[in-house]
Amino acid sequence: MKNTVQIPAGEPAGRVVCSSCGNKTDFVEIAENVLVTTRYVQNVDGSFTPEENDTEVYGEVKFICGQCGEDLTRYHAHFLEMSF
Ligand SMILES: [Zn+2]
């Protein structure tokens, strides 16, 4: 697994811009082989309420342009830092 962080050089500094179509608003994160574990509590009426939810990613995580599908995974680490 490569660990290079590339900081985008968009305007203003640090904005990711798709190198292929120029899109800077729509992005998609794709996680492969995700294990989602959710704990439930059964209520007296037989219904279930989710208590906590744990997601583990075993595969690759990709970050792509939401418009043309260009692979922007090199910006993924930056995306994680900037996603609130
Ligand atoms: Zn694009």
C-alpha cells in the first residue's frame, strides 16, 4: 500500500480539482471489502434499535471524480483531512 500524500494545487490552495474534467464539487469515495457490524437492542415490543455501528475496511479505498470517474485516489488522504 502506497502512502504518498499529494496536496492539490487548486485555487484557493488545497481544493481538489479533477484533472480530467475540471469538476471541483462532486466526488465519490468507494471502499472495497467493508465489514459493517451493528449492535441492536430488542425492545419490549419486538422492534430493534441500532446501538452502535462499526465499519472496517479491508480492501482498497478509492476516491474518484463524481462526474467523469477519473481516479483521484492520490488526493484521498487530503480528502480525509478536509472532510468534516
Ligand atoms: Zn472529472
